[in-house]
Amino acid sequence: MIIDCHAHLDERALSIEDQIKKMDEEGIEKTALIARITETLEPDKSEFLLGVQRQMMNSNILRKIASLVSLTFYDSKGVLRPIWSYFTDDKKGYTKTIIPDNQSVASALEKFPERFLGWIFINPKVHSSPEDEIEKWRNTKGMIGIKVHPYWHQFPLRDLESTARRSEELNLPLLIHMGFGDQGDFKWLVETFPHLKIIFAHAGLPYYKSIWPLIQRHKYAYVDLSSAHLSENFTKKVVSILGADKCLFGTDSPYGITGEDGKYDYGHIKGWVDRLNISEEDREKILGKNFEEIIENSFS
């Protein structure tokens, strides 16, 4: 079974019916959905900017500069500052979603239970009781884990203590997109919750090679290979270093990689995995088997 472990439900960019059609075209049987992350549709970043970000974040020295630059991206209301819009295909910029719409994902699971799984998206800055938000949605059929975004929502990782503890207790995986500094205290997370299954989004962005040794050592740590933040060559590097057992196929659909029809290209990242010089057994692990094992005890 091929499973996309990291995608978003944002019908402004891709209707759920079109999403299913594109999944069918690429032989993707299931997709794990996360609520949308912007109030105004997020524009694509330029290849130049993405390439520069990859190089900077994969360097212990340049990452410090990237961290300082990132502080200039958004204003206090979560709106992209005008100067950075020139590095996207939309000069209007965009606004972050602060309160995740978990209901939208729950509705998709109810409508298409055979095709979609769901992540419960938690923001501790607005969910005063993350445990209650988890409890509200975890019995929805198809909800399989918890998603958090310390970078997007600008909170220190230690604010996730109660969320991570409850995830560990319920044996629900935690999918995390880290930020810089205290938004990416991954050693604390792993050491404090040694039995928590953790998927570090986008190959461990923004730490990349700095976090990979920890992921190699820790039994329950993984990366997904989603988003245009990666490239085909970078994906080869990640898999060669971490091995197939630690890597999961994901897309970050419908953001970042579009086809000739102007909609998300579901075959792009899958093609990166298909062209890896690995055994078919390892390819199957990356494309779905690993994720099936991670979530096998998560289903309601």
C-alpha cells in the first residue's frame, strides 16, 4: 500500500475530488490529511529561495544566519512582510492560520473513509487544553496522530509537554515541523518522551544533518520526505544516510509543486522515491510499509 503521510486539506488549491483523482493516477491508496495552514492561499516559493534555504539549513554555521533572517518573514499578525513576497509567485503575500480547522479533516474522513487518514492539528498557543482537543477528535474514525508546527505558530518545543505526554500515552505518533532555537529542542523531546513515535517533517527541517544522527540512534524517530523544501538529490542523500527504515513518503500537497494543469503534481516526489537506487523491499518501506507500522495501533 502506498500512503502519503503528510498532506493538507486545502480545497482552494485542490478539491478533495481532484486530490483523489491525482492519488489514483499515481497509485496512492491513502493520504493522511492535515488542516490548511494559511487563511489566504500560500503562494509558491521560488526555486532559488528554496535552494538557498536548503544549503543554509544544512550548514551548522549558515543555519544561524537563516534563523535570524526567518525573524523578518512575518509581522505580529502572521502576515508575510511585503519584501519577501517578491520571492514568491504572488506579490500579495499570505496570512497564517492560527486556529487549526480539525473539523474539516474530520468531515473528509467521514466522507471518504477508504482514502483518507487524519492528523489532529494542535496549537498550544490557542488550545489552552491540548488534551481536550486531542480527546475531542481522537475517536473520529481514521484519526491516527498529532500534528504540531512550532515554527509556524511560534512556540517553544517545551510548550508541547502535555501534548507529547498524551500522544505517548495513547501511542499516537507526533508529526512535527520544527523551528529554530527553542522551537527545535529535539534532544529534549526525544529524551523526555523515549517511547513517543516522532516524525520530523521535511527530513528534519531546519536542522537536517544535525538531527540525522539522533534519528539513526532513536528507535521511534523518523523523517518524512515531503515538500519542495527537499529536492531529488537531497532526498537521495537523506535515504543513503538514514536508511529506508527511517524514511516516509509524503507530499505536503497541495503546496509547492504544481504540474502543467496548475494543480499539485502528486507524481513529483513519488518519482524521487521511484528513482532511488534501492531494493524494491526498501522502496515499499518508504512508500507505505513504515507508516503502516507506525500507525497500526492508532486507529479508532
